[in-house]
Amino acid sequence: MLTQDFQQLIIFFICSVFILLIAAGMYCRQRSNAYIGTGRVNDIEAWYLRANIAWVSTACLSLALVIRFI
């Protein structure tokens, strides 16, 4: 059994990772939208792909935690 302080540390770490992944996804999506109309298709696709990777990572992490704690 883990101590109460260590459990709180793990919960804080997981919440921090969620917040950072969501912020990264939002930032990458905003950068992708900023390049629309400039003709820089490669940059649009690169930032859009990074945003999708952040969202998929967040979904996988949440699914793994839900399965773990069921």
C-alpha cells in the first residue's frame, strides 16, 4: 500500500500531465489555424498533426487510468 503523501504526489503528477497535454493540444491547434491563408501547407499540417498527437495521448492516458482504477 502506498502512503497518503505518495498517492497525492502521483495524483498531482497525473493532473499536471493532463493539463500540459491539453494545453499543448490547444496551442498546436491555434498555431495550425494561424497559418491558414498563408500558403504554408506544410506548417499547417505539421502543427495539426502535433495537436492530434497531443489529443490522442491525452485520450490514451485517461483510458489507461480508467481501466487501471476500475
